Amino acid sequence: MLHLMTADILEVIRYIPHGILLGGFIVLCVACLQYIGGHKIVVRRLFYIGMFLIYFIVVLKTAFFSREPGSRVGEIDWRILPNWQTAIWVRTYALENIIMFIPFGILVPLFGRWAKKFYVCIPLAMLLSIGIEASQYGTHRGFCQLEDLVMNTIGAVLGYGIWFLSHQIVNRTKRGKEDEERKAM
């Protein structure tokens, strides 16, 4: 299973330069528009937007544009892990779908107070996953599977958990430093 995942991950890594170029171009355009409009340019926010765009472009390239139109014809598969015990590739694809959405759960909460809520982040991940599955079904560029939606959502939940724990640690560290500064006064 590890060799299958390694090969797939190496394939995905090939798409990162495309994401960097296109994401960087879009961020540069946004920064120029902000500057021309007289708005304050917040570098940190532009960085977060750029990271998400790189991620989003790589996901689209992986799940959609790397496949020929019409190459995967089939009905919607409503089963979850139908061949888990018998086929190693089923486990591989399931784990890859989880891994693919972990960055979503980490990056989306960085967009602001509204996105830090679990009930906002996870439904957004589900909507993206549904959009990918519907597009794959409509263009026959992939198989439309309920399993993919479930695994992608699990990945987003794990990513959100990583972000949440990191956020809690950073906040506690900041509060600890502020308390020490107050005591020193």
C-alpha cells in the first residue's frame, strides 16, 4: 500500500509548481488591486490566500484536470468502503482522500473569525468535495463516490483538529507571556 501511495503523492507533487505560479499570479493581482484602490495590504492575509490557492489548484489538478474527459464512466457509487478487506487500492484511495483534505481544515480557519468555526469549515469542505464529485460525474473525469465525500470530510475534520490544537497552544503561550509581563511590572 505504501508504494501505491508514494507513487500517487509523487504525481501530486508535480502539480505544485502550477499551483505556485497561478496562485502567486492571483495574489499579485489582488495586491495590485488593493494598492490601486488605496487599501492597506495585509501581507499575512495575502500569504494565507496564496497558500489556499496553491492547495486548491493542486486539488483540482489532482482530482479533475489530470484525467481525460470521458475516461471514467459509471453511476454514482453510494457504498462506503465496499472492498476494504479485499482490495489494497481501496484502502489506498481512502487514505489519499483523507490526506487530500487535511490542508483544507488547516487553511480555511486562517481566513478570519467567521472561518474559525467548526460548523463553517467542515460544511465548506463538504461543499468542495460535492462539487468535485459532481464535476467528475458530469464530465466522466472521475468516479462519483459517496466514499470520497466521507473520506474528504474526515480529512477536513483532522485538519481542523490540527489547526484548533495549534491555535490553542499559540493562544496559551501568548497569554502566558502577557501574564509574565504584567507580573514583572
